[in-house]
Amino acid sequence: MGTELLNTRQAAAYLNMSKAFLERDRWAGARIPFLRVGSRAVRYRRTDLDAYLEGRVRHSTSQAG
């Protein structure tokens, strides 16, 4: 598969957001896709993070998000 998996801390650094932001996002319904590995480990695919960022691109401040 060759997909790079990041833990929550690494994903937060990649997105330049806090770890708490990602934890709240998972709790609130996960706009950012994640994988549950085993019973506790959470991982993020870099490709999913890139897709999330691309989906957030706006060309005007009045553009709906």
C-alpha cells in the first residue's frame, strides 16, 4: 500500500494545529478521516490530511465553507 501513517501528534504538526483539535474532531464526528489500529491507537493517512486541506481551499473570504 505504501501509505504513510501518522499518529495524532504528527498529524497535528503536519496540519499546524493542536493535538487537542484532532481529538475534539474525532469526538465530534471526524471531519478529518482517521484509522483505528487495534483498540486504542489512532492513525491518520497523509493522503487524507492532504485531501482535507484541499477541501478547505477558498478563493474569497465570503465563499461558504
